[in-house]
Amino acid sequence: MTENPEAIPTDPDILHARIHAEWEAFAAVVATLDEPHIVRRDEGEWSVKDILAHIAAWEKFLIANQFLGIPAQEALCVPPDVVERASEDEVNAILFERNRDRTLVDVQTEWYETHRWLMSELAKLDEERLKEPTLCFGVEPRPLAQWIVFNTYEHYSDHRRMIEKRRVG
């Protein structure tokens, strides 16, 4: 997690506004690409389609784990030892393999629908709930807002910059 814990917004309106702004910026970059650019995998890199599947998978995990109460390893459908090690790289590799052969339409639909579902869940939260320490991934409880930030606008921003760098480079 990169954002300073003191800077994590616990006001639902501020949190929603940041998520929405970065989601829109990310979606706008994706919208500039045609299908061949979205599905192309450069050596050692994920395609944009892979990134969309990755983001949807982590948003689904957040929903399942934090709003539906499903334990992390079940929510991610990964071996328990992967979650116990808090190995995000291993989880990402599993998610990549799970999604690599899906169609672009399927991935785009899931990406969009999962985001809508997440925003619906987030609309139910108040400031107190956002401040509550919770365990999401790894062993250190953090405020729910921090997990949300990490799996939403920070995540979109990181991947948006990757895609933009690729387009320029």
C-alpha cells in the first residue's frame, strides 16, 4: 500500500469522489485503445485485457472478503499458504493464468459489472465502518478505507500509468 495512512479518506463522499475520478481516468485511457492494442501481450508484460481482468479480480476479492465475509483464500480461490505468506505476486500469477484465455468482451463486461457492484457496496458504508480495522490480505489489520483505497483508486492509477507509459514508449 502506497498511500500514507493519515491521508486515507474516511469520509465516504471524498472516498467515492477519488475512486470515481481515477476510475474515469483509467477508463478514458483504455477507451483510446483499439482491440489489437488491448489484447496484445508484449514479452514479459500483461496485455491491457489482462490488466482489466486483474483489476476486476481484486475488486471481486474486496467485495467477497470485506462485504460478504468470505475468508481471503476462498475469496481468491488460491491455496491457503499463498494467503498466509501474503504473496501478492503469487496471487497475481494465479489470477493471470485463470483469466489469460478469456475473451475481451467477457473480461470487459466483468470489469465494468464488478466495479458497479463494488460502488454499490461502498455506497452503504459510513465513516465509522471505513475506520474499522479489518484483515484483508496478509497479517496486519488496517482500516477498511485503506484496503478500499489500495484495491481501487491507487490500483487504477498504477495500471493507468503503466498503460500510458507503454503507449508513449
